[in-house]
Amino acid sequence: MPVFRSSCRSLKWLCAYGVFLAPGWSGGCDRDGQRAAPPDVAKPSVDPTAPWFVEVARDVGLEFTHESGAAGRWHMPEVMGAGAAMFDYDSDGDLDIYLTNGAFSWGRPQEGPVPMNHLFRQGPHGRFEDVTAASGLGDTGYGMGIATGDIDNDGDVDVYVTNLGLDRMYRNRGDGTFEEITKAGGIKVDDWSASAVFCDFDRDGFLDLYVSRYVSYDPTQQCTDGVGRPDYCGPKNFPYLSDVLLHNNGDGTFTDISQRAGIAAVSAPGLGVVCEDLNDDGWVDIYVANDLEANQLWINMKDGTFRDSAMLMGAAFDLNGQAESGMGVLAADLDNDLRMDLFVTHLEGQTNTAYRNLGAELGFGDVTGQWGLAAGCLPYTGFGTAAFDVELDGDLDLLVVNGRAFRGKALDGAVPPAPWDQLAEPNLFYINEDIHDGAGRFRPCLGPSDALCGAIEISRGLAVGDMDNDGDLDVLVSNIQGPVRLYRNDAPRKGHWLTVRAIDPRWRRDALGARVTVRSGRHRIVRTINGGFGYLSASEPLAHFGLGENFRLDDIQVRWPDGRKESFTVETVDQLITLVRGEGKIAS
């Protein structure tokens, strides 16, 4: 039987918003951060006219404003950073937050404290405390992105930071502090890194690391817009870089195998990256979104090498055979056919692109227009993206956070002051209207009255996770030269939910890459344990299911990262459960 667990973060957030516990329930936690479920209490009725997302960052003590380091000289890195992560760094059962920051560069004099990355610990009553100084995670490099994963299989989540300059690896000591082990770990990734993601590509039980790299930036290069004003440069103004694949040696060190694996054979301006088994052969592949160049789909050849099959499989270009400005990327089953599709965000004037997975033999097809995702995004530049079931009806909805990369007309209501208001844009949220086998559409559903899509800012990073442990996913958004936003999910619910953590006791960590399938009658829903997607960001590595009206499950099947399958019986929904390898029944 699976282990049923629910964390203390629900209690903390209830107290933060003035909700009192039912009489007779202490809500006490054990040392593992777990508690018994509360007694049955009737849920309050949901107001369908109420906002779906409520911004609560300041209310819960999450106060951080990104510093780009800008000095009025239009240096390109100023508009490319601001990563975000949601993860439980102290293993107390609730989610904490880590944010990257910029730096004073290119001759700008230091004004005030040195910009650094910040770590916020979620403490009692759901409030956040800035623990940067004590934690050792106050990286002062020119910060870009974040990857999270347990690199040494000790049960604690470690952190990799991508920078303009030398990247850094931080090992979690397990006592609330981190040790910088970049040099000791044999890591020498320099120049300009963007997104990074952990995955066990060779199935040896240790998490390897893929780092997308952008361009070799020259700060003396100046660019202008169409009317001759100074503006940010594009990637074609600089030499491209090749990405980096680091193999985990299992002893705390990594080896750069980019050349041997075939990754270094291509130089392209990489931004977003996601690991997923895209040809359904049981081995994780790697998809990279490139800026104005063909995307890459690195198919795992199972011998330590990869082959770029993006063109062959229809995932390199759009429907017209054109390369687009790829920013953020995700892999998820968007049409409920049990195959993992791809979604990539792009520059204004281009559509964000949905690639439907047609099967290993047929590859991918651009279904952006067919799924209703084309017209509404054309005026905007998309960066971070996530697919999650907002109203718990059984299918995945889409969120894209926006912000220009070049100067434009300031929109009414833009939050940042001039000249940053020229880059600010609203976000986009799409409801999945029962897409199945290619039929159906996504529909834009949130307007300016909702906090998530009403804010006009320069958004970049996006992470999702159940911050308050109420069964739906909340949203963290980082903004260039602006405050971080934390959006509590208050969307009206259409059904039940289940959240699954998958653990392999041999490795003492979340089984990244495990594929989890829920069965209820004729219904099948599949999710992958994967916290690395979007743009520069890391999310909680759990499989979250909206179940609609299905409150009885036949079983849950887990395909572990090494290909072995197990079936688990689950009798109760509306729970966070932990499935442990070896405790289920062998499945074919």
C-alpha cells in the first residue's frame, strides 16, 4: 500500500489567512513535517465570480525586488534573467522559494547592498523569512536560472545556479545551509548559461545535469531599434554557444561529456530545456528551445550519446518551416492521449507553438491554430510557462508569463516606471476545453480583473507548487526590475485531486523521470515527475492530478526511470500520497 501523507503547510497558510482550525484538531506535526488529516469539515461554497488567483506575496512576508544592474546602456542580459524556484530545501514538509538576482556591471557604480540571490524559508503560519545570509545561497553572480535536485542521494535537495559568468553548484548540508562545491565538483561551465535541468539520462541512479547556453556576450556591441533609438540586441549579434551535459560520477563530482555525447556538435542560442521520454522508449530525451534557430530534440541512444532528431520528428520549426524565438518550454500530455506533447513560448509577432505528439513513428505536428493558441499571443513575448489543472477537471491548462525583450509602446497600467514600462506586458492563461485525440481547444479565460493576468510587468521565471497544501497548484512569478509575485489558486473546483510523490528508496530522493498513470474506469491520466521546465525555473517535482468527478481509482501505475513498472492500489483521493518503489505489484 502507498504511504499517505499531508504536510503542515496547509495548517500554516490557514493561520496566515485567519482561518481557525476545527475544535479537537491539534494540527500537530511530527519531526518529518507530517500530520494527521483533519476531521471531515464541510468545505465553504465557492463563489464563481471571485478571482481565480490572488496575489499574496507581501501578505506572507515574501518581499523581493529584482535588480537588473541596468545603467541606461541597454545591455542585453538586463532583460533575460530572473529565475525562480519552489522546493523544500529544509525537508520540513512545506515549500520554500529561491530567486536569482542581477548584478551591477559594465561600469555602473555600486549603489547600496550588492545584489544577490535570495532564499526564503516558509515558516510557521505560512509566512516567509529571508534566510539568505544563514543559508549560504546568496550568490552574487549575474544570476539567470535555477535547477534543483538531489545530486548525492542523501535526501536533501541541492541547487545549481546558472549565471552570466561562472555557474555554481551548491550542496545541501541537511542542516539548513549549503556548501558551494563548483570547483570541488569538477564543474567549469562559464560564459552565459540560461536554463538547466537535472535528469538521470543513463539510468544509473544519479542525477545528471543539462545546461542550455545562450550567446557569447560582448558588452561593447551596441544596437538600435527601427527608428534609431538605443535598444537591446538580439542573439544574432553574438557568437552562439553549445550546451553542456554533465555526467554525475556518483562521488560528488561531475564530468563534462558534451563532446562525447554529441551535444557539443551544435552551437545555438539555447534558452528553455526540458527532459522527457518523447519517443516512449523508456529513456529520457532532452528538448531545447533556441532563440531564432532550430530547436533541438536530443534522442537518447541508450549508450551515453544523443542524436538531434528535431527536424526528423517535426519539432524544430513551426508549421511554416520557420525557426522561432524559443524562450520557455514544457512537455506534458495536453490532449489526454497518454503521449507527451511540447509547448514553446516565443517573441511577439510569432505564435507560441504547441507540438502534438503523434507517436514515435510519426513524430510531432504543429497544432497551435487547431488548439486555439495562435491569435491571442501574437502581441506578446512569452517566457515562463507551465501546464497544470487549475480547476481540477482532469485536463491540463496553460499559463504563459510575458514581457518584451525590446522597446515598445508602454501599455496602460504598466507597473514598472519608465523606461521599463516599455517592456511590461500582461500574462496569458488558457483553459483546456476537453481536448482529446486532437479535438477541442484552449480558451483564454482570465482577464485584467484577475491578479495573475491583470498585472502588467516584465515577467520571466515561473514556478508552480501547492504552497498551501490545499490540493491545487499555486503560482510564483519573477519579474525583471520588479517585485516577485505569489499567486494563491482560488479557482472554482470541478472535482477531486490527487498529488503523487514517487520515491526510490535505493536513491533516497524523488524519482525524477518516473511516469505516473492514474486509472479510473475508462479514464487514464498521465503525468511525469519533473520539476525542470519553463524558463530559468524549477518547480515542485510531484505528479498532480485533477480528477473531475472520479473519486474512486482503479489503480495507479508508475513506470520508474529504469523502465520497471509497478501498480499501486489507492482507496482515497484528495490526498498527497507517497508511492515507494518495491511496495506495489509488478506490472507489465
